[in-house]
Amino acid sequence: MSNAKLNQFANQKYLNLESYRKTGAAVATPVWFAHDGDELYIYSLAEAGKVKRIRNNPRVRVMPCDFRGGPKGEWVEATARILDGAEASKAERLLDKKYGLMKKIGNVFSKIMKRSRAAIAIRVD
């Protein structure tokens, strides 16, 4: 991880993503993530609230956390963007590699249930 602010995410399994409603209210959500270079990658169901909030406002904050969202680091300001094409495929591969069998099982269920996913890149400021 080349950005010093990203060092706290090394060897962590979850990050807390704080995105913002149109009212300005913050919503924090613990998610799986992978990193590559200066970006963190997450995925979500395409119709999830966090995806809608990021479409409306790409400003987010992130922090390493436990699986329930309990803090394991400090919040940092970041910018999120929804990926498509080759970038989305790259994010999917990175997440598959990091989370192995559990992620692959989730992939199968998403296909069976015909749920589309969104890949998101997060760049720490």
C-alpha cells in the first residue's frame, strides 16, 4: 500500500464504509475489501443503499473494522466511484482471491438469485 493512510488497512478483513444520504446523514456499513496500489475495492448488490448514496455523493470515509463495524483504526476521507468493464472485473478477481471459498459461494448464490452486483473503487485522500 503506497499511501501512508492506507497502512492501517494492511492485514485487515473488513472496512467500515461511511456514505451519506441526501440529507447529509452518515450511514456506516462494514464490508469486505481488497486493495491494489492506491485503491481499495468493495462490492455490493447493485441496488443497495450504499451504491445509491455513492452515485449521489462520491465523498465517503473509511476505517478498518471488525465484522460488526467495531473500529480497528481511524476514519480517513476518501472518494468512491462505481466501476464497470475491466475495472469491475479486476475488483472481482481481487476480492475472490482475498476471500476465497466464502466469496465464491456468494458469487454462486448471486447468479442463482439473478442479483446484479456493483464493484466500487475507493481512493483515500
